[in-house]
Amino acid sequence: MSESSRPLVTLVLPAFNEAGVLESHVDDIMAYLRELEGRFRFEVLLINDGSSDDSSAIAARLLARHDGLRLISHPANFGLGQALKTSFAASRGDHVITFDVDLSYSVDHIGRLLETLISHRAKLVLASAYMAGGRVTNVPFKRRLLSRWGNRFLRLFARGHFSTLTCMVRAYDGPFVRRLFLRSTGMEIMPEVVQKTMILNGRIVEIPAHLDWSRQLAAGPARQSSMRVLRHIGATLISGFIFRPFMMLLLPGLLMLALSGYVNFWLIAEFVSALGGGSRELHQAAMVIYREHPQTLFIGVLSLVIAIQLMGLGALSLQNARYFNDAYYMGVELRRSIEARADAPVEPRE
């Protein structure tokens, strides 16, 4: 296959304080890419996201050793989301692969992601260790628990019922991902990309993957999970709200409505009992309820008000989400139209 006929693939490797594994793992990745050079051309973007260890010096050695490797360094640690946005803007590939430099997913996933992206004409391919056929090996319990249940939570709200929405190991259609307007700077960029691909009606495919932390654990305690638990939980909740804001408000609203219904039904029964078959006036029976069950009355009224407020906010959020989806779609289409006109040849004037 000629040089010009082989599609260009941009492989993105975000790195933050990866000095312990960076050199050997990049060597392994580059060796694997050479096996695919019969079908693809590669550029590899190593994003040094403000590392404070020896990653910069190691990256300099890697640049001298490997053709096709480009280094982009951030002056500070801006987060995974910003590293990916930087790499998308700098990429030139027909296809873009984002990959963990820690090799928690083996290098052969790169080839499988590319094959699936091309054969399915997809805009996004997700690697999932949690779908049927996927596997998880030697991942620390806390990390595995948070990741699995976080993805199950997001699956309830995202269309498509994908098993993994937070994994970074993915394949993208190059022109498509470069047109996305992305705002997140942290891990929440992963579900954001899925959401905005859905808005643009891009095809998303999920393939089974093997998440294996054997190499991280072998590298020592410094390679174990450094996940900030509260931040991760908060980001997952926010991502769920972004996917389906209506459901995030409707479900609590329905629970409060059920509580209100139970409490108020009990109060009505007590009120009817207090009437004594008509021996008391309505206001007298109401005073009995207020005097004998003030806390229950307060809970009944408050829960009803909260239920109405939550369901009302849910309806407003549904409307706002539709407006956002329409505005985002039109913005991307407008940008594509402007870029197409800018790239069109200018006809000479007579």
C-alpha cells in the first residue's frame, strides 16, 4: 500500500508523573505500531501534563529515539480533559486513538479499536471492560468498585446503554472529534464526549476490553490508584445530570411525592377520625390534628411542596436540555460550513 493511500492515525498518550513506566511503555507502544505500518501511518502525541518528576527528561530521550513522536508539554497539571483537548486540536490523523500510557490496556487494543472504527464507520469506539466479553484483572478493590458502579449509574441516564462511559481508551473519527466543542478539564470529559457525539447523531460502538493492572502493581505503590474519591463521585453525579437532567430531578420528586402521599393519607384518616362522625366542626378537627400531630403535618406539607418543586424543575431542565442540544448541533454544523467554505478553492475573477 502506497504512503498516500494509508490513513494517518494520531495516537494520543497523556502522561502525568509517569517516569516509572514512561520509557519502557512508550517503547512497547512504538514497537506495536510498527507492526501496523503496512496499513496505517502514525503520529504519536505525548502530552506531558505538567509532570513534576523526570517525565520531561525521559520524553526528550524518547523523541530522539522514535520518529513520528511529538511532545506537547503543559506548564502545569491542567487535568486529563485539557490534555485531550490539546491533543485533539494538534492532531492531524484521519483517526484518533486515546490510550493509557500505563498500559492498563494492552497494546493490541489499538489495532482492535482501529478495525472496529473503520468496519463500522463509527465516530466513536469505546473500550469496555464491563460489557459481555470484557475482563478486569488485579484492579484495586476501591478503584474497581467506584469505576464499575459509576459506569452503571451513568448507564441508567445515557442513551444506548453502554457499559463503560468513563474509560479513556477510545478511537475517534479524526475530523469529527476536532469539531467537538468540549469544556471539561478533568475526567468528566469522557462522558461529555459521549453525550455530544449522541447529540450529533454520531455512531458509537463498544468493544470488550481487558483492564489489567498487573504492570501498575508490579511497578510499586507509587503506581497504585491515586483517584480522588469525592471528586470522582461528584463528577459522576454531574455527568449523570448532564445526560438526563429530567431523570435526576424526577426520581427524587417521585420519591418525595410517595412520602407525601403516605403521610397525607394518614393525616386525612386522622382528620376524619377527629370529626367523630360529625360531632366536631371542621376547624375543630383541624385543631386536633395540629395539636396532636404537628411534626407529621409539617412533614406532609413540606414533602408535597418539595415534590412539586422537583418535578417542576425537572420539566424545565428537560426543556433546557432540548434547547442546548439544538443550539450545540447548530453550532457544530455552522462551524463545519464555515471551515468548508474556507477550504474551498477561490475561483479567479474574470
